[in-house]
Amino acid sequence: MLVLRVPIRVRPGASRCKVGGSVGEPPRLVVAVNTPPVDGKATEAALQAVAEAIGVKRKDVSLITGLTSRDKLIEIRGDSLELSVAIDRLLAV
């Protein structure tokens, strides 16, 4: 079991949910959600979207920093090889 920390950029209010691509330096994974940034709903939607995109359970993805920011640091628990491959694939989209 590996714990991987991943910086993400949340784009709330998107027309559809999508996880993929990168922005900035160091690269942050882009997570577009169709939920508005109100009362942490966009953050929760982003964590759920990342879990689904990587193929882990929602409980395996947690927020470390950035509750009210678009830039967040999340922690993902899972198999080391599968997590690395999934993150690399999503950043390259």
C-alpha cells in the first residue's frame, strides 16, 4: 500500500466532470467538476472524481491542504504501481 500526494487544480462550475491534463509548474492535475464552489461541494466532487478516474474508493482519497482554494494537495492510498501509472496517464491527457 502506497500513499501518494498529488497536487490538483479544481475548476468548479464546468459543463461536465473531467479529470486530466496539467497546469503550472510543478504540474498540478486538472479536475473539472460541474458543482459550484459553495460549502465545500466542489472539493468533495473533485475528490470523488479523482477516486473514480484512478480506480480507488472515495475513502482512499483525502484532502491535505486547500479546502477553500482551487489549488489543493490530496493524498491517495493504493497499489504503488497502479497509482503511478494512473496519475501519469491522467497528467498526459
